[in-house]
Amino acid sequence: MSPSIGIIGDGFGAAAFVLHLSQHAPEYLDNLIIFGTGTLGSGAAYACATPDYKLNVRSDLMRLWPDNPSHFTAWAKQYLDDDDAHHPAGAFYQRRDFARYVSACLADLPQKITQISEHVIQARALTDSADTRWQVETEHGARYQCDHLILATGNPKPIWPCSVHLPDDDKRLIQSVWKGDWQTSVGSGEDVNIIGGGLTAMDVIYALFQAGHKGQIKVITPNGMLPPVQMPWTVKPAFNWPECRTACDVVRAARSILGPDWTQISWQESFEALRIGLNDVYQGLSGNERRRLMRHFGGWWMLTRFRCGPHTHAAASALQKAGQLQVLSGRALSLDEHKANIQLTLSGGAALISDKVINCTGPAGDALLSSMLARGLLQPSSSGRGISVSALLACYRPDKSPWQSLSAIGSMTGGSLGDIVAASSIARQASIVAQRLA
Ligand SMILES: Cc1cc2nc3c(=O)[nH]c(=O)nc-3n(C[C@H](O)[C@H](O)[C@H](O)COP(=O)(O)OP(=O)(O)OC[C@H]3O[C@@H](n4cnc5c(N)ncnc54)[C@H](O)[C@@H]3O)c2cc1C
């Protein structure tokens, strides 16, 4: 009989694992359970109702099958009627349509996948041995056991990055916009302060622009900049990384190929060529050097790595030109009542008043992973971010040897393995775990 597999999380990572497992050991799908309350494959990124949220990368980079980069593009050409997606930099489809694509791939499976629509609050090893069985407990107290457990919990909903002296249910505060269901709660003439200036802020700016928003918009972000835009770049051969032992070696090598102007197509081409081997270079660094790299280089990396789609960039530029959008450098300290409005106080003391405040900071901490770390079932990565995993995605035991029966897929492995955020990196991980278990 095939081993039983449990997956905690029902997002893109879980769906990619199911699809890759169907290629390598289809019979295992009969004995697989997925835990999560959403539609399998949608997760935090693609479970959005609005047409205003587009993919941040062009369609050929949204790879469910690493060996078949044109799979999504071919599906989109056949099933989507979205002229607005097309741009000289590529086709940037709606995120909700990517969820439809993943669902369509799952619908082709002969088996029906078992999903328990509950949140998992606890996971525990049934013995101390490396190949132990696992028990998970859901929020309603139900317990399930499996031979192999996969953590695919992804991106926990953002929380406010500052103290909030207002009621939890205050309608003027929008804590998370990922679902794309907040637009009707912002009046057309209202002034809006946005905390965070990354890709989520760009989604919000684009949605406001599309709605013909008339009020003032302020974006508050530590570096005072919005992300650069995706260029019409073509894939170049991988950068030939020299041996890098230190964070300085990595930065020096990167500088040797990157020019000064990130608005050039050639700059993004060089950057993408660098990225191909970067995770191997990162994994070759000691924990100390990884931390140094992130400390000195992390902010720059976050800014240059996460480029926005051309539609969102054009909307932000138009609003800035019209004097309706301002980008301010600062960190949010607190949110307070100010007459009928909200006062956002920045760490430098500046006070910004608006009708609505929208939180566009990144994912929060993961309660389940924290609890497993606290009980020694997982080990922290040596870089201090996320959990420690092997190159084959096995999690580590308290004695630092790998569990044979506990794996992880997704961004929580980034501290160990490098840049693991994009759908294509997560699909590659899903394929590795599926092949290892088959
Ligand atoms: C808003 C947003 C937009 C993005 N856009 C892009 C893009 O355009 N292109 C790209 O390549 N990447 C994008 N990404 C990156 C994205 O992280 C990956 O593409 C991918 O979707 C992540 O999949 P995942 O399964 O690891 O995580 P998630 O999509 O976060 O899925 C995890 C799922 O597990 C569930 N879950 C979590 N904990 C538990 C628990 N304890 N019990 C049960 N269920 C649980 C969650 O509710 C969620 O549904 C985006 C990310 C976000 C947040």
C-alpha cells in the first residue's frame, strides 16, 4: 500500500506537489490529504476576486512545470480573452486567471484529491525516529495521522507593522488587501495612506487608478521608492559565478556584471542571468556570511528583485505626474484617532492624516512553524530567516539529522536555500519532493 501523505497548506505549493506527484507516483494520490480552507492552488497570491490584480511577471515565467515553460502561456492563449494583459514586456495576466489555470490542471487528474477544510494548529511526531509518522490537529480538534508530512503554509496574512490605538474592527483600517475585496470600502474622494511600498502597494495603486480614485494617496516606505518596472528582457546565458566564500565576494561578483542604471533592459538581463546560479552561491556561504549578505544587501535585493508589472507602473507614474500620489520615506510607528480621521505617526515624528489606511507590508509570522520550532520539531535556518532544510527539502531533527518523513515547500525554506518566492521556484521544490517520495 502507498504511504499516506499529509500536506499542511492548500496554496500553489500544495497544488504543484500534487501535480508533480501525479507524474511520478499517481497511486500515492489515493492516500493523500490536504489541509486548508481555500481552493486548492489559489493560496494567498491567486485567490483574489478582482481583475485589477495582475501577475508580477510575464506568463512564460509562471512555471508549474520547470521543463515546460510555455505551458501556462499556451493555456492562456487557448482559454483567456484578456487583451489588456499584453504589453511589450510580455503578457501579464490576471492573478485570478492563474488560479483558474492551476485548477484546470488539477481537474485533469483522474483522482479526486481529499481536502480537509480546516486550519491546522498543531503537528507532532509520533516517535523520535527519523521516519516517524505524524499527527496533525485542526482548529476544531480533529486529529489525522500520516506517514509523511509536508509543510506548505506559504504566506501568512499581513499584520500591522505599528501599534494600533483603534478598535480591531475599525472600517477605516484595511489590514490585508490580498483578496482584492477592499475596493468598495474606499470612497472615491478619500485620502489614503498606504504603509509599505512593494508589489502589494503597486496592486493597490493600480486598483485605485482603475477605479478613477480622486483623493490623495501617500505611500510610506523605508527607502522612499516604488519598485522598478519589468523590462522586455530576453533570457541570457547564466552568469558564471566565481567561487564566493563571503558576502563581499558575492557583492563584488554581482557588481562586475551589473551596470549603474537599473532602468536599462540590459541591466535586468544581467540581473536575471545572475539569479540563475545565485541560490547555489548562497548555499555555499556560512550562516554568518548569509546574515551579513542579507544585512548589507537584503534591502537592495528586495527592491531590485521584485519588479512590478508595466500596468501598475504606468498607473503609479500617471498618479505621481498628476500630483495625486506621493512616496515618502519613513517607518510607521502608530495609528491613532484624529477627529474623524486617522493619524499615522512615523518614526521620525511626522504625522499623516487620512480617511483610510491600507497595510501593504509583507507576510506575517507563521504560528504553526513557530510552535514546531519552539518544540524542536523544526530547526531555524543558520541565516536567521525561516527553517533549516536540506537541498532535498527535508526538515531537520533536534540532533540536526534530517527527518525522512517531514518536508517543507515554499518561502519558509528561503533562509536555507536562497531566493524561494516565485511560483516557478516553488514548483521546482514541489517536483523535488515528489520525486524523493515516489
Ligand atoms: C499577494 C501575492 C502576490 C504574488 N504574486 C506572484 C506572482 O505574480 N508571480 C509569482 O511567481 N509569485 C507571486 N507571489 C509569490 C507566491 O508566494 C508564490 O507564487 C506562491 O503562490 C506561494 O505558494 P505557497 O503555496 O507556498 O503559499 P500560499 O499561496 O500562501 O498558500 C499557502 C496556503 O496554506 C494555507 N495555510 C497556511 N497555514 C495553514 C495551516 N496551519 N493549516 C491549513 N492551511 C494553512 C493558507 O491559508 C494558504 O491558502 C505572490 C505572493 C503574494 C502573497
